[in-house]
Amino acid sequence: MKKEFNVIANLVEKNAKVLDVGCGDGELMKYINENITNDIRGLEILKSNVQKCIEKGLTVIEGDAEKDLKQFPKSSFDYVILSQTLQAFLDPENVINELLRVGKKAIVTIPNFGYWKVRLHLLFRGTMPITKDLPNEWYNTPNLHMCTIKDFVNYCNKKNIKINSSNLNYKNLFSQLGIFVIER
């Protein structure tokens, strides 16, 4: 299991009601289901990943978060998880608003485009870097909105979104990934 998933799972309270948005193949959901709460479901856009989740015995809905989060009632989950997907949405602000409407708290992770290796790569090579968390070339990346940890914190402050926990102790420069628990 990814190190990121361990951090996320540790942020979820026992027996909480959880929605994993963009749940992929269900790896995180399965871990949370087996170790923290069995009241978890997923929302996933790719049919192949939905099938993998179903094969693992997980509850998942096929859908697009930008359109289909609207189907869930307000505060219907204790936690809504969005792992390394925010930067790929056409309208990330709408998705954040929907996460915070549907969940009492949201756990959001983002690849940090301010990470020092990314900065150095751009400075010395002049090309978009490829890293473990940013594995695609510029022309085939799903990332539409480049965001740093500092950008996300500034956004939350501007929109009066409370950040309960994050990996800010590593600062914008030294973390490849930003992990945040946010709420209104």
C-alpha cells in the first residue's frame, strides 16, 4: 500500500462514514474497510476500476465527480477523500465546494508542483519534470491545474476553508505531496 494511503487512513476516525472520490482500483478503500470502518463507498469514473473494486467486494458507483457529487445529500459523509485528483478537474473549485457540502470533512491530497526537485528540474533543464508523483510528460498529463502546497493553503484562507491538518511542517519546498483535512 502507498505511504500516502497510510497517512490518509490514519486521518479517518473509527466507524466514520466515508466516500472515496476517484477511488481508482479500491486499494485505499479496501484498507480502510478492513481496518477503520466498513461504512465506505467509492465514486470512480473508469469502468475498469469500478470492476476491480467490485471484485474486491467494495461498494462503488461509476460516475464523474464534477457532475455526480451533486446526487449526494448535504453532510451525508463524515469524510470525503480526494487523493491526487484535484489538479485533473476542469473546475477544481466546484469539486472542493461539493466535497465540503457532501462531507463534514474532506481529506485532499495534491502533488506539490513547488517541490524542490520539480523547481530545480525546471530551472536547469527547462522542461516539465517527471517524478514519482508526476509521472507523465507535459503532453499526456491529466494535470490541468498546477498547484503547490502554498497555493492550496492560500486558496483555503481566501475561501474561509479551515485546514485541520496537513503536512505543512515539511513546507512547500520539501514535500512531494500535500495532505490536508479541510472543513467549512
